[in-house]
Amino acid sequence: YVNQYVYLGMIESVSGHGKVKIEQKNKFSVGDHIEIMKPCWENLEVQVLSLTTDEGEKVDRAHHPRQILWVELSKPAAQYDLLRVQKKWSEEYCTICLFHFLHQKSFYLKFIKL
């Protein structure tokens, strides 16, 4: 099992202006492309347009876990939707995964031949 996504938070409420309130769990920034996971299993790709702290300060990135933020997204979201972002894999990590995969296949094939 390879986890391909990072959980960002659950939408606690939606303002009259369409901004969503979350308790941020992992780092993300203005301009990032993230996903909204809806209860009906529909996933929407959206862009983060702005981030504002609960105190009204505009910020470029969310990097304090458990911080309350108001997030403006490129598409509407609803209360209890989940936000996540797909992990970006480095070339080194992909090479290591490929090595382990091939090694397991080789071991499996040797086992079958016995």
C-alpha cells in the first residue's frame, strides 16, 4: 500500500462569501492544486486562491498544524468535505520503489520455480 495523498483538513463551515473554514493538518500554499473529497465519492480538483487566518491576516501558506484558516477555493465546497493534495514523489523515491518492486518480483519468480 502506498499512500498517494496528504490530508489537509475537513471543512468546518462555509462563509457567505464562499470561503471555507478548516483546521489545517498539513502544509499547503496559495496557488496549490488540491482536491475536495465529497461524501458522495466525487473528487474535485481546485486551486487555493487565498488563505486568511482566523484573526483576518492574509498568509501565503499554511504551515502551522491545527491553525484555523479561511480558504478561498476556485470551486464551491460544502461543510464536511475533506481537502487533500496528491504527494509529489522525488525521482530518488521512485527509483527506490521500483528497485523494491523488481526485487520482490524476482524473489517471487524464484520461489515459483522451486
